[in-house]
Amino acid sequence: MAAKENLGAERKRKIAVTGNQGYIGSVLTRLLIEAGYKVVGIDAGIFEDVQMVPRLPATVQIKKDIRDIEKDDLAGCEAVIHLAGLSNDPLGELDQQLTYDINFKAGVRLAEIAKKAKIERFLFSSSCSTYGASGPKVVTEKDKVNPRTAYAKSKVMMEKELVRMASHGFVPVILRNATVFGFSPRLRLDLVVNDLTANGYLNGRIEVLSDGTPWRPNLHVMDCAKAFMFLMEAPAEQVCREAFNIGQAANNRQVRDIAAKVQQVIAGSKIIIKSESTRDERTYRVSFDKIEQAGWQAKWSINQGVQDLVQIFRKRGFDNEDSKFNGYYTLRRYRAMMQAGLMSNTLRMIDDIKVKV
């Protein structure tokens, strides 16, 4: 196989990571640098100050909105890992047109710039939420997607455009990540496992807001980062224009089962089903056979992730006051920044204001 077709061959190269200061990006950047890669981080800085533990900085850090990326920002890079964007369903519903502009329009523009710059590998962070409401069936990458939210729809649109753009010299790869959990320097407490764990640890109450019956696939953030590295280094002919579900079958769980796993770790905690009559219509079980057949497997169980979070909470003296920090909640951070005048109503950072919120 030619060295150009395998980014892990012979020498380590320069990789651009958008959203490198985010939840997944903070973990991935460290893994890439520890593996010998040079990382060009491109991030708007919305979560720059959110570091429960210090994040390893990128080799080169560019503070820029993804809507403004130019060819020079990618100079010398041989792959782009595109993580940046509005990162969950609630934030995506804040302004559906902006979700389209940022997650789809800016993403396509970035891919076009990368292709013109002759950057061969473009990895896109999509989501298993594109399956939306698939019922009890275990869905594969061949099944029809059924996005239910602006966020999920924007991911589907981006996937389709990347497939169309694929060529001999441009290899787009789509990662449909399961719902991510676990510890990252940019901690998130608005993800189901992390949310249930934090509430159980702090208050002894594992609160499920729906009836707990919807299915969710789950993926530890470390496994997620390693999947990006695996597919970045995989042979081009194996991954070009392909979508891969990223996760493991053992972590396909109903929300109430996730709560039970958290309870197993946190002695004395109680599960509270807050709304027996409310059912989240987003429910999907996902097959991960394709990525496993390609040679990659997730390692972290939900129990291991919860245990790790609890140990870190204890070590750092994490308490209820700490948990109120808006930087741990994506939508809450955006709203706080807009209210403080740090962000415009088009979700752009206002650079001349330095106040932290």
C-alpha cells in the first residue's frame, strides 16, 4: 500500500482538528499528539476556559469560527477531523436556520476547501441520532435514516454531500457516533450517562426525565477518539465515502437500564422516574458490526465509565456548587454567553470582550 494512502505509515503528519477544545476534541488532541502527530486546532473558544483538568494544547491553535476557515488555516495538513458545530439536539433547536448554516453549510464549505487544498482524508463527526426513531430493530449503516431534530437532519445532509464529493484524491469518512459519555477535560454533564452519574453522586438521586424506555447506544469518549484515529489511518479503499456506526452492542441500553448501571456503582443512590407518562420518541438500537469487521472495537463499558467519573469527582472534591458551572452544559453556556454579550445572536464569539461567564 502506498504511504500516502495510510496516514500512519513511515512518519507522523500534521492533522487539522476543528472543535479541538470541545468534549471529544480535548481527548482526541491529546491522543494524536501522544502518537506523534502535529495538531492544528481550530476552535471558536466557546469552551476554552472549561478545563476540569488541563487539556493538552494543540501544536498550533487557531481561534476561529468554522464559518470563517480559509485555505491557509489548513496549510500543510494531510487530514481534517471535523468535530466542530452545534453539538446536540437542544442546541440545534435554538435556531434551526443557524443549525443548517453551521452544521451543514459551513461543513460543506470546509470540505470543499480541504479538497481544493488536496487534503486527502476528511473525517466527519456524525451521530447515531440520524436513525431517530427506528423502534426495536437493530439498525445498520444500510438502513434508512430517520432524523427527528434539526441537529440530526443537518448531520444527514452533511453525510450526503460528503459522499457526493468523494473522489480518488479526496477520501471522506463518516463516523456515526453513539451517545458519548465519560470524562474529558471539557466535561459535559448534559449527556445521559454523565448526567445520571453526576446527580447520583451529588444527590443520591438518579433522575430519569422520561419513562426510561427509549433505547440509546453509548460510547466512551476515549473509544470515540480512538475510532477517529483508527479510521484516519485505515486504507483509503476500505473507508472512502463509508459511514461507520461507532460504539459497541453491549452499550445499547434503555435509559432506565443506564440508570440501573449507575446505581450499581453509586451505593445508596435511588432511581427516580420523573415522568412515567412521557416517552422520548427518539429511540434506536444500533449495530456496530461494520466497524468491528474493519478491525476496531470499543473497550469501555458503561460501568467502567461511571466508576471513572466517580473516582475523578471524589479526587477533585466535585460538589453541587461546581456542578452549576454553565461550561459543563452546552446549551446553557451558549445562552449565558449571549446574555453576557460575549456572543452575538448568530452564535459568533465577540472577540473584544474578555469577561468569563
